[in-house]
Amino acid sequence: QVQLVESGGGLVQPGGSLRLSCAASGTIFEINAMGWYRQAPGKQGELAASITTNGSVKYADAVKGRFTISRNNAKRTVYLKMNSLKPEDTAVYYCHVDGVVPGEEYWGQGTQVTVSS
């Protein structure tokens, strides 16, 4: 059984920083992309950032220049460093793992990020 364990969310003031981590455990044939989605109250969920095994990255326009995604393939862990946080970054952030097998994907339980003074 595959589990994604997230950590690092919390309350931070505008302009502050947080680092999210997500570690995958269990049997996954092969991981393709790892990433973070976020969902704010009353809004549709969106991809915040993703990174493939070979290091290709994608960012939502709203986070470019402020968020940095990275991963440790050996540890099957993905990180999201979030700088210059804004109130509009407030959301539940979900770790996502996409396997190379079609239809194989996994989600974390979500971690709350709140940006407020």
C-alpha cells in the first residue's frame, strides 16, 4: 500500500517562508512526476508545481519566482520551498505522485498553509 506523508504546513505571516515535504512509502513500480496541488476555500484546485524524474519542472503562474520544487529520487521525497508568501497562497496543499503505469497516481492527505497577519 502506497502512502504519501506530508509535513511542513502551518501559519505564516505575509512575506514569510515555509517548506513542505512529502515522502512516498510502499510499492510503486516507478515514479514519473511528483508535485503539489493546492485548493483554496471556494476555489477550484490547481497545480502549484511539479517535477519529473529527470528534473523538468512546472509552476503555476501565480507562484513563479517565489516557489521552488525539488525532489530526492532515492528517498522518493518531494519538497516545495515557498518564499514571499501571500494571503492568496492560503490553501490546503496536496502532494501528488504520478507513476509511469497509466492510471497509477497517489494523493497525500493534505497540509494546511495559512498566510495571515
